Amino acid sequence: MYKYNEFSDYGYNFILDFKHEDIPLSEVFYNPSLEKVLIIDKKEIFSTKFSYKRYCQMQNELMNKYKRVYRFIEDDSDILKFLKASLEEGNEYSLKKTYNREDNSLDPTPIEADFEMIFEETYGREALNYLLREYSFITYEGNTAYIDYALFKKDGSWVAIEENGVSYHHPFIISAKNYRKILKKQNSVIENNGIVFRWDTDSIKNAGKIADELKEFIGDINNYIYQYRLKSTRGFQLYEHQGNYLKDLEKGRQSGKKAALVVLPTGTGKTVVALEDLSRRGKNNDSFSFMVIVPTLDLVMQWGTEISKYPELINKSEVITYAGAARKYFTEDAKKYDYIIVDEAHHAVAPVLKKTINHYQPDFLLGLTATDKRLDARKLESVFNEYEEKINLKEAIEKGLLSQIRAYRLETNIDLSEVRFNGKDYINADLEKRVRVASRNELIADVVNEYFNQKLSGKSGLIFCVNVDHAKEMAALLKKKGISAESVDGTDKKRFEKIVKYMKKEVQFLCTCSLLNEGWDAPHTSVIVMARPTMSKVLYTQQLGRGTRNYPGKEALYIIDVVDSYGAQGQISNRPWSVHSLLEIQEYRKFRDMIKRDMDSWEEIAILDTTHEEILKLQPYDLFTFEKDYGDYLSAEQLARELFISTETLMDWYRKKKLIADLELPMGKKKLLFFNPERLSLIREEKGLKLHNEETIVADFWDYVSEGSYTFSYKILFILSFLETVDSTGDADIKLLMEDYRNFYLQRIAEGKPADRVNSPYNNKEYLMDERTVIQSILKNSFEKFERKKFMYYSKDLSKISLHHRIWDDLINNNGMDKLKKLMKNDLDNYYSQL
């Protein structure tokens, strides 16, 4: 065990500790010259029940303040490595077989789904395209690890976000061995110029609080790199035969090939082939640059020695291990190198290495291996033939990188104008009532049968439904019509068996609610039916993406958008996403090519018999397809957050016509309001609002509670009851708070004293005995004043009132708790002395 008092020898000084009921759990040290923080967890952390939420809060605060925050268990041998220099000591990438969570991830977990909704509401409709889910990277020990979400900043740093279920992460619950793995992964992110934020299950249920923490910890989303990418192909050639490799490589390049895999037995000159090819391209080209990626440090030295024998290549190369390349690729321009060589290329399907290779777009990519067969039988062609390109869907179709799309708009008489909207998408319960009707399902099945069973038989497809039961109903209907179909969902024990049958074309259609949204690739998919209306662009794009890949013999992807009836206002309707709105195409022609290209064939169009279809002009705008005009507008919730007021206050201004929205869109019985962000300063001025932000909120809180003017005693008692019942994380159970709150008034009544002023309902004992009424009174008369200023939040799901994390930090670390109690008790005495 390392002695804490020796940390000072390395410039680390004690700054604070983390305790539970006076039991020390962690100690925190800071090195100002290195700007690094070291958290040392004591062994008591495994034997003490404490709040995991507070654990996450403390760490997030430190991560946000210091950026380079490392964490170890007190007996960890890695502490000394860390203190002396770095955790990385040349560890190489472990190439053992691992489950690839990126490629095989399907639906988000419930906690991830809640987080994604909050993230999208905080940062806007395109926000999720900045997140990479199930992001793989290499730990300092050389192992593959995964982060729930990653965001990459334009300055080369990145943010890792972990959504933690307590039972899988709390050190009191899990073993020391598993907890150490969590810390190793976290420290590896820091070593890789990253930062880690954690939120637990309960915290995610408090959406308002998480939104404010995101805005502070993550900051401006425009500082991050937009991650929406599509797979492109570079042209690939496999050379397994004995022959003139140099001649064949050049011939392949002349025919458009940009990648090759050379398979030669060990000791037969793979390195010489590569260097001779490099020499020819590097001669008389001072700007030529290349990178060699190898699995071990020994091979780095060997390649360096061999390259030194070619004067024309000296100072033009970078030789790096798989691990080294994986730790820096996302900071580099995809076209930085003219030529890249991957040695021992049979490892290229390893998750992190595959992602690294896919990132780069050199003029030529060469793989070298003694065998193109891996133990898991995965093919290397897909790795060397693909790269990630920041290109939108429409451009990718135009270039032929993705399949042509043909659409059919299936109109129904189902009225969805009253379906509610939760800020992100339609409410599923409402959709289920409207959409799961026999006539609509029958209509969908008839269209699928007519076009893809009778006319174009054998086409494979997916039908996206509202929920599991809807998927089962659709599969049963298709079977009745003689179409091979199955439903799949996350609880279906046979789902993988059904998916395999679909991949083998033994099942023609799979019906699902969301299982196949992402992380699953079936390029032979030629039909997608959107039987579930969605307002989420991300969801619609993911579902569409299941069928956009090119495939031999695949003439086009056929999209059936089920078009129900919706409300409308002017030229903007609240229709859900469709392929026409996604591609910004305003003319509809049944099953005709949506993108004009010379490369297409049209044999299937003739079979579908659509030659006499009339062109239908669609409305110029569908809801959420107006980004060009309104993409940066603020919703009511976003504007309220910017003004540091409650949404209810803002809506009250709107109802009283004290605030006019720049855009109003009907959504069932509600209206969605949008505001031009350029009006922010003017609205503040008109309403007499100061500029508030995370830096001013603590001072704002103290200014507010120090005013000393009270119409009733409610606010004083609310604060005192909150402080009496608050837990270590800044949360108070609403029922416990209510009991403490009303007991004060009941005690006064029992003593024959007035509970409050004459017109207060609290003078009525029966009123106070109604728990539900008192809770409603607290939320309306006391809490609302603090919520309006974003000092507090209420989670109905948790039945808890939470204090803003910065204010709570001030109360527990700066003697603020005692100061606030004293202030409120003085105000209470003064109030009743004047009553």
C-alpha cells in the first residue's frame, strides 16, 4: 500500500475527502503544476452503504473543474506507475477475441433511452448525431473497452458518458475486482485526453436537473464534431496467388482500386513488397507521407530499420502500434496520409482497429498478412473495402454509395390529429389506441402482398411497428396471406434464430417495434414498411438505414410510408417523418426513383406497373423538416432554460399574450411553440431579467433567500423542511418533507396559535390532514418559486425535490447549510413576531 503522506513527494496535496456518516471512503489530492487530481478510494468503500448518486456527483464536479481526474483503490499497484510518469508503458493492443458491442448493439437500455431523450431536448433535434453509442477504445493495459456514449471536441479532446445502474457499478454491491475494472477503464479515458461523466439510474429520472448539468459539463454542442457518417467503399482487391505483386498493385490502382490485401506466407517478403511499392510512389514527391500500423513494439523497430534502407522514404513515414493509432486517429484528418499499411492485417476485424482503419481515407490502403482467415471466420474485405465518410444520405445515394430509393405512400383514414406529443415523439399509448386497428393492419398487409409477394416476389423486408403486440399482429396477417414472416423483440428467446433465418432468406419479412433500429446489418433488405409514425428524425433515419446498403441484384430500396390523417396549420403540418421529408423531395410518384442517377436500371418499375401514375405535389413543409428556416429556433422548454425561469411561467406569459411565439405548430390538442434565439436579449430586457448562468446561480440563490419579504410563511418553512429531510445527494423525499412541513403548522394549531395569516388555508386542520392537498400546495406555493429560477427540480417519478448541484455543493462545502438554517430561522421568528 502506498503511504498517503508520500504523495506530496510527487507534488500532490490533500484537498478534500468523501465521507458517509463520518466514515472516510475516498481522499482527493491535487497537483497544481500538472493540473491532475488523484482520488484514492479506501477499502471501506466496499463495506459501507452510501449513496452512489453522491459518488457520481462528487466525481462529476471534480471532472468538470480539473479535467484530469484519476481514481484508484488504495492498494492498487498502478498508483506508483501513475505518480512516476504515466500509466502507459508500451502496452500493446490485446488482439484476443472480444464481443463487439458497437456492431452488435441493438436497442438502448431504458436508462440510455431516458438519457437520449434528455440530451435531444437539451441540445435540439440533431443532438444525437453528435453522440457515438457503445464507443470502443483501448485501455492503458491494451484491452478493448466500451463507453456508453462518446462526444469528440474539435480541439482533439473528448467526453465519455456512462449511464450507470447502481447494481452493476456501486462498489458496495460489486466485487473489488469488477470495481477495479471500472476504474481502469475510466483512467484510460483520461490518459487518452478524455473526461468521464457518470449519471446513475435515479438521477436520469430527474430530467430538468440532468439537462442543466449537461449544459454545464458538456457545454456548447457546437464545440463538438458532428458524427453522422455513412459507410463508403474504396475499391478492394485480394491477392492470394503467387505473382508480380508490384505490377498487380499498380494495375489495380489504375482500374480504380484504392485498397488491397496481400497474402504471403511468413518469410516470403511481405515487407519488401510494401516498401518497394512505397518507394515507387514516394520518389520525387516531397509531400508524400505514409503510415505503417503494426501490432507490436518489436515490429515498430523492425519497420523503422527497413524503411531506413530507402532514402526516398526517410522523414516521410510514421510507424505506430495498433494501440497508438487507435488512441489518436479521431484527432487526425482522414486524408492526412497518402498511403497506409496495416501489417498482420488478419487482426483488422478487431473492434478498435477496424474503426481506426475505417476512419482514414488514404490514396491507397495496403494490408499484409500470412493468412486471410481468422478463427471467427470473419472476412477482411469489409474492413479494407470500407471507410467512414461525412456525407449526407442524399449525396450518398447520388454517388451510388447507397441504394436507390423508391417510395409508396399508403394513405389510410386513421385520424392521428389528437395523438399527444412528449417533446420528442408521439406518446406510444396514444399511438397504440389509434394505429393498432384491424383495417389499417389489413391495408398494410394487402400492399405488401400485392407488390412484394405477387409482383416482385422474394424481396426481403422489415416492418417497423408501434409495439411488440403490433409486430406480432402484422406477422400473423402476412402469414395468412402466404408470406413468410416473423415478429422479433427484445424478450423473444428465439429472436436470434429468426434473424439468422432472415439473413439466409428463409424468412421474407421481419416485424419489429425497434429491435433492429441500429447495430445490425442486412444489406439484402429491399423493403421497409414504416407502420409506426415517428416524429424522431434519428429514429426514422436509423430504421431507413437498415435497407440502404447496396447488394448484388438489388435494384432499389422500396419504402412504404403509411400516411395517416394529421392536423395542419397553414403550409406546415404535423405529419411524422417520411422519406420524402427526409430527402426534401416535394413531388410524389408511386415507386419512382427518388434521386435521379444514370447508373440505375428500371426493370422492376415495369413489373410494378406504375407508368401512368400522376405526380402529387406534397406540402412544402412537414413538421421537423424545416431546419433550413427554423432549425436554430428554441422550444418553450429551451427558452425557459435560457431565461432561468420555469416553463410554466413562460407559458403563463404566452397565455396572457405577454410573450408572442415566432412559430406555433399544432400537435393534437397542444401547440408547439418556437422562438427566434435572436430575441433572447430583448425578452430579458422586456421582462427585467438578469443574465443568469451556471456561474451566477449560487449568488442568485443567496440573493433570493436573503430578500426577507414574505406574503405567507410557506417559503421559509419549505426551506427549513427541505434542509431537515434532504439526503447526502441534495434530494428530499416529497412525503417526508411534507410531513415535517405540516407538523409545524399542526403544532401551532395544537398550541392555540394561528398557523398563518387569517386568509391562509393552513389554519384549517382538515386541510392540513389531506396529504395530497398539502403536497400540491407545497409544489405550487413554495417549490414553484425555486423551480422558476432553476434552483430546484421536482421528479414526479422519484417523488423527490432536488437542489441544483452547484448550490448543494456550496451548502455542504462552504458552511452554507448552517448559514441558510440560521437565516431561515431568523426570518421565521421575525415573521411570527409580526403576525
